[in-house]
Amino acid sequence: MLSQQTVRIIKSTVPVLEVHGKAITTRFYEMMFANHPELLNIFNHANQKQGRQQMALANAVYAAAAHIDNLEAILPAVKQIAHKHRSLGIKPEHYPIVGENLLAAIKNVLGEAATDEIINAWAEAYGVIADAFISVEEGMYQEAEGAEGGWRDFRDFVVVKKEEESAVITSFYLQPKDGGPLPPFQPGQYISVKMTIPGEAYTHIRQYSLSVSPGKEYYRISVKREDGEQERPAGIVSSYLHRHVKEGDVLPISAPAGDFLLDTQAETPVVLLSGGVGLTPMVSMLQTIVERQPKRQVAFIHAARNSLTHAMKEQVAEIARRHENVASYVLYSEPTEEDRECGGFDKEGYIDLPWLQAQLSDNQADFYFCGPVPFMKSVYRALKEWGVPDERIHYEFFGPMGSLMD
């Protein structure tokens, strides 16, 4: 338990963190990687370059400070981050390194304003928060290891099939190299892939949603090749997977993780909305519904640039043809001339509330969505405007947790 004085001091720093949080976390990562470059084997370099990881950490530190007297309020966020950490292989011994460099960054950015009293209070608070993460993550490690066919860190898988799904998305079918069983997972979860790439100083770990329903003899991930555009760098891992990884190659994989889960106990209608490669967890959810809940109504709504980038189009269309409980809709923002001549899509443009209301009889459904952040913000605004309550809105960020609030 934290002392009342510590709680008071931490809460007094909330306004400061609101202003300087991003600067502190940016400096934190600079200092930590300079002091412990081996941690670059774990962290996503692209998210660092784009500033997404720094902002996510700043938001987490701010939330912890604001709720320091009631940390249970942020337990859902703690569990979500803990899933990521378990999937990456974060260990208890990493936490003192983080704490030391976070306190140093606070002192570095705030200067004389970071008094000994403030630093000592944050040191005490960080110890409590770190213990909470370590405890939650250890429980997740034990759960992953204790499942039938489960394992704790990384396990070698063989690429048994590589299949091009569109001009930019390729699927990889994975089976354990040791021939052992696969543990179950829940639709919506992801795995981490650890890559050792020639010419790269550090290993790279990336998390990819499973794009198949549970119960198969393989896992499947469907990866978009990130070629780089504007300020977004090209994807080192996705490019290597597309261009160099072939059938028969071995990839170290973490056990499935994540809390973006389809509620298979509910019988309410489901609306699955995806943009681009965000369809991967949605396909897993769709397949699971038709296999396990064949009477549950589901609308699958996918937005892509055009048919060239539209992955798994025929798979989803075939499911909709074979199952009366499934309705499928396609939107293209930049349809090709062939798309316009042949059809195959329901709307040119983007998902908006009037169009949603025209396709769906009402808003009495559970809504799941995933895709690029602008897409997710647009969907979230539409659902809130339609009056969909928070408990029926479910979404997943690819990468560090962000905000859908403008």
C-alpha cells in the first residue's frame, strides 16, 4: 500500500504529466536503449520511430498517476498491456531497468521541478505498479504454459504453406516443428513472430492476429507488406516475410495472446467491421460463428482500397453464400475501372452512419472493428452517434494502444 503522502504527491504531478508526458517517455526510451541496447531485441523499432510507443507509454503513466489511489480502475488496461508483454517475452528483470530510466527521464525533462520528494514518491509508486504487472504477467505465462500443447516463451513453427491473398497481403500457415499439439486460442487473439533478419543488428518481434478459427491443425497469420508511405517507414519484418520466408522455413512463435475476443457465449447479432488488413481477426471471428453458432446473425463489413488489395474476398463471399445467417458487404475507396465494370462491391467510398443504418435493421448488436486508426475513429464516431453503448463496442489497435477520441 502506498502512503497517503505518496498518493498526494503523485496526484499533484498529473497536470505536469499531461503537458510533459510525451517528452518524458521519449527521453526515457532514448536513455534506456542507450544504457541497455539489448532491449532493442524486444521493442518494435518502427513504433519508436513513429512515436506511437512513446505516446502509448505517456498515456499509461498519466492514467496510473490519475488513478494511483484506485489502481483497480486501470486493471483492464494493465491486462491488455500484460498480454502484449507476455507475447513479447517481457520478464521481471526488465522492470528495474524501466524504473531506473523512467525516473531518470522525469528528472532530465523536468529539471529542478522534479524534487527529491517527487522522485522518491514516483519510485515508490513505480514499485507497486511494476509488482502488479509482474504478477499479472506471471499468471499469463503460467496459463499459456499450462494449456494442452502450451509453452512459455517462443516455440519453433514450420511454414507449411504460403498463400498470396492480395497484392499486399500473404497468409502463412504454421505448424509446430516438434509435431506436438496446438493449444486452443480465442478468435481475435494474436501471436508474436520473432525474426532474425540478415544485416539487422537486433532481432525483430511482430504481433499478428490469427486469421483462422480455432481447432485447426495449424495457425494462420495474414501479413500486409508495408512498403512505406509518407512518414511511415517500410516494414522490415513484413517485407522479409513476403519476399524471403518460404515454405519449410522455421519461425519462433509465442503462444496466442490478447483480450480482443469474440464473446461466443452471447447470442446477440454481431457486426464485424474491418479496414484493410484489419480483417484478419474478423475472419477468425466470422469462421468461428458459422462453425459454432450457425444461427447467430452476423454482418461482415469490409473496406479496402480496391479488389487488388482486397484479401480473402472469395473466402468470405463463399461463407456468406453457404450460411443464411451471414450478410457480407464490401466498400472500395478507390475502385479500379475493372471493379466499376464488374461490380463486386457495395459502395464506393467510406463507412459512414447513414450507410450503416441503411444496411442494418437496428443498432442492437455487438460491434467489433479493427483497421487503420483513421478508419477506427470514423467507425467509433458513427457507432457513438448511433447510440451504441460502450459495452457493445469492441476494437483492437494494431500496435501500441491509442485513442479513438478526437
